[in-house]
Amino acid sequence: MAKDPKRQLDEHIRTLIDALEVGYDERIRFALESFALDSGFERFAFLHARGPDSRAFSNYPEEWQRRYLTKNYAALDPVVAHAKRTMQISWSGRKMSNLSREERQFFAEAEEFGIAAGLTMPIKTGFGALPC
């Protein structure tokens, strides 16, 4: 008998949250990559924005990761803003409505690296922190 897809996703999410709580960088990276692959995705990006203690993990191209951090795109990224505002899993990408010129430019730059859309899943971790 096949597993219920929702139950399977719930199990993957619980495993991911457990790894995030432990905080070991390699374990987090492994958990994120495993979750992405198990869910049918090739790439992942994880941003845990906690002021000076912020962390990011991704298997996106290195040049895109550097650009995203250097240009502080986390503050501009409409996908991150939407995740924080709605706290709901959503499919998002360039076709989001009401984008500013800067946000459209952000998506255009992301597309240069093959990043056009994806599943966004805000997760509340311990002490009410919110990685995106």
C-alpha cells in the first residue's frame, strides 16, 4: 500500500525541522538537500533571518548566492516577504502581481541562473524564529 502523500510530506517536514533545531551546518545542509530531492526538487534555498545570527544554505549557483547576499536581496525578495506575511506554503515566482521595478529586476537576475519559480515554505522554529 502506497503512503499517503500528505503524511509523507509531514514526515519530511518533521525531519527537516528536527535538523534545523540541532544547528549543525552539515546536518542542516544534508537535511535541506534530502528534503528537496525527496519532494521532487533539484535545488533548495534556506534563509534563517535572525539579525546578526542569520544563516543561509543553498545549492543554487555560487555566483547567485554571492550576489543575493552582497546585494542584500533578502530585504527585497518578494518571495521572502510573501512567506513572512502569509505564513503559508505557496508556489511563487516572477508572475507574482504588483512587482516594483526593483523586484522585477531581481527576478530577471535570478532567471539568469535558471531560477524562475519554486515552492516556498515558511517554517516556525524554536522560540518563534522564522526561517524562510
